[in-house]
Amino acid sequence: MIGCKDIKESLGAYLDGEAAPDVRREVADHLRLCDACASELGELQSLAAAIAEPGSVTVPSNLWAQIESRLDQRDTARVSILGAYRSRAAVALAASIVVVVGLGLITLPWGREGGAQAATVDFTILLDGLKTDAQDAFERFLAGYDAKEATPADARRHAPGLSFDLPASLPGGFELRAVYVLRFGDAPGVAARYDRDGEFLGAVFHPPVLREDYGTHKDRSCVVGKHRGHKVPIGDWSLVHLTDASTCHCVLSRLDEAGELPAVLAAVAPASASAPGPGHDHDHHGP
């Protein structure tokens, strides 16, 4: 059985989205049971968020000596920024390297000056796993953002700037099974899992300024009821997005956007149900 030492060595690749699917599954399962490793993951996420805050710094006089020493100890040709966070000493070094590259400003992708680009919502793991097990893929996506189970009231307090609803029942007979709170960089997010006689439906809500990464999958425009949106189709599944002024509402289901889906989206996106949606104009990217 995989132990805490192996899990902690895999946390960097897990956060960076570079861990193999079987490794991600092992890490996610372990984190649900091990408070120590979950705490370690929380520290790494907090550090990443702290590094994302811009600010001037003083470069240590012995920085390059530290870098050379660390490079001599490594035998890998490519180490991602988050992948280097496998020990506290490596964390300090990674932060120093980012500072030097930024000429005094920390410039991780989710920390653009002014907050115009807070983070990327990486749907790759979710989309890659749909054909195998959609619910498991959804849970692994949530685990990648350290999602915590909560109540609908907790979710509203966690993300007061988002416009969403989490009714106990959705049109068509879907029942609410779980609500989660999470963060995409510095931005709060909310997710929910619904079920209809074994049929899974997932929802994710995040600010529309966040980028959306679909990996090798492509998105396309669609019409949901009276509103323009966009979707990423994978077999029978579709990840459909509908955006209003404050929120991107993402619904993962097998529902037809011309049939049951409009009523479902109207239930979870009340502002979009009563006002014209901005459609396909929020910042996202695919392959």
C-alpha cells in the first residue's frame, strides 16, 4: 500500500496536473483518510496563493549558490514549479527562482497584476475521465482543488459574489447529493453533485474572469434555451457553460441542451434565467 512518504513526494505533480491518472486516484484516496498529508497539501496550496501575490523582494546574496547546489542533487531534466514543492527547502528555492525571473515581481500564471486573471480552471482531468467513470472523474477534479463538502448555506457564505442556486431537487427529478466549496487560485468556487436514479449530474460555479483549460478537447458554441453558451462534448456527455455578469455556471450531464438542460440551468443560474446571457465572451481557452 502506498505510504505517506510516497504521497508527499507526489503532491507537487498532483497539484500541477502532471500526475498519471492512477497516481492521482491513489493520492486523492489517501488524502481523504490522512489528515497529515491533507494538511501538507493545504500548505502547498497556501504557498502557491501567497507566491501569486505581486510584490517587490530582495534577492538573497547566496541565491545562485543555492540553485547550483539543488541542481547538482537533481537528475531530472524538467521540473515544474509546483512539482518542485516536494520539500520545504525546495519551496523556498522555487519562490526565489520565480522572483529572479520576474525581476522583483512574482509572476505565476494565476497572479497577473490587477487580478484580471486570477487562475485557470483545469477541466482536463474531468474531461479525460468521462468515458470511463464520470462521477469518479468529477471527484478527482474536485480533489485537485482541495474541495471540501459543505452545505448550500456554507457555499453561499464562501462565494458571496457568485450568482447560483442549489435547490434540493432540479427539474427532471435530479436530487442534490453533495455540495462542495473550493478555490481556483484566489477566487472562490462552488460545486454540486446531483443524482437521478443513478444518473449523475455535476455543477461547478466560478467567476467568469477565470480561464478554462480543456486539454485536448475542444469547445463549441451552443444555445441553451434563450441564451448562448458553449459546450465541450465527450461522447454522450457535455460540459455546458452559461455565463452571466458574475458567474460561469458549468453543468456536466447527458442532457440535451434543447430538451431538459435549459430548465436545469435556469434552476442553478437564476440571474441568467431572467436576463440575456453574455454568451461566449468570457475568457477561456482550449487546445
